Amino acid sequence: MSEPLVLDGLNHITRAEVVSLEEDGWIQVQAEDSTVRTCELLRVAERVAELRPGDRVLCWFPASETEGGVVLGAIGPHAPPGSGETPAELILEAKHSLTLRVGNGSITIREDGKILIKGKDLVSHAQRLNRIKGGAVQIN
């Protein structure tokens, strides 16, 4: 067990383990001294780490034990880009719309079921049957 980094005699940064992720957004962590504290998550840019119980994290705790701390990030070995396992299924979910955009091309899925595909050129390839089916199909 390593000693916490004491910032001003009271505030400190230390390693901890995620105990639970609460529905109200708070994170319960157990510090190396076995105390359980409630923390918020430091959001870096728009990427938010996906934490699970048992993950090792780095936390900042204020002097007062009644104030919530902050989970600064997950701790673990470096994983080179592309070295992670590709999931068998990936679900992205949004309440109103989801857009994938690269340059001038985009795919938007709306809550009403409408799907918009925009691009300079659209190419469809099929090794077998390529079916276009709808209530009405309009080409040009």
C-alpha cells in the first residue's frame, strides 16, 4: 500500500477501488485505508471512462469526510490502440437521435424511425442478394 499524496496537509490524492455505481450518478469507492467515500467523476473532454465495481481508480479527497471526492480516472496497464478485444455486439443508445459523421458524410437515426444517409457517393455491395424493400421505393 502506498502513502497518499497530501496536497496541503488535509486534501489528498490516493488509489481506491470502485465499490458501486449509484443510480443518482455518485460513485462509491474504497480507499487504501479501507474507508468508503462517495465521489463524482472527473469528465475529460467528452469521453467518460466506463467504470465497473472492482476497477482501480485514482481519487482526490477533500479534507472534510462529509464532502464528496472526485474520481480522477481509472488506473491500469497501458493498452496500445487496437489491442482491446472487439465486442461481439455494440449498442449505442440515444433518446432522440444518433449521428455518425465523418467529413461531409453522415448517418442519422431518429427516434421516429427515420434513417438519413448523406454523402457525396453512396455505394452498396452485396455478395448475395441486395434487396430494396419499402412501402414505396423512389429512385431519382
